[in-house]
Amino acid sequence: MERLGYSEAQVLGIAEKVEGLQVQERTTLIQGKLDIDGMHQELLAQHKKANASNERQEQKKRELKETTKEHEADLEQLYVKASSQLDMMIGAVDKNSVAAKNFRRIRSRIKRPLADDVVEAVPAPAPTPVRP
């Protein structure tokens, strides 16, 4: 609507006023040699078309909101799963090991660009069995 310089409400308002005048002043406008009935039908048709496209747009907005909620929930579940698995991986290589330290860097670097997330490859020591 910016290219017109009017808001949607302003355009709808003028259309409704013109439609009302066409009905109210029909006789006078016919005397002025206007095909007011034809003009009125054209304006009503365009108004109906604008209302239909607005309804399609509003439906798409509702769908987008729902899709966004779904995507955000999926992302949250992805983080929970990745974070949980990272915790298990850290535990599997002995949480005080160099490998575990490198694994923990993934979480601490989460806000950095991916290129910074290169993890040093260090062989993990075999866990020492705990004897009761």
C-alpha cells in the first residue's frame, strides 16, 4: 500500500464511501450521463476481489504462525536431544579427559560461527572399570 500512499483502511474507506454515493446519488449521476450501474458493479467486483485476497493473506499469516510455532518446538527438541547426547558422549570418554574438554567446547561455542567449532581429535582413553 506504500506505493499508493494510503493505508489499507483508507483505501477501504474511500471505496465504501464511493459505493454509498453511487447508490445514494444514482439518479443524479445517471442524469450526468454516467453508466453508474456499470461503474458500481465494477467497483463492487474489485472490492470483492480485494476482500478475497485479503482473506487468503490472513489465512496464510495464520498458517505461518502455526508453522513457526511447530518449527520452534522442533528446534527446541533438536537442541535437547543434541545436548543430551553430548552429555552422554562426554561421560563415555571420562568427563575429565581432554576429549571431554573438547566435546564441551561445542556447547560453549554455540554462538560462534560454525568454522570455529572444529574439535581437536584426541583419542579417548578407555574408561577405567569401577570395582565395588
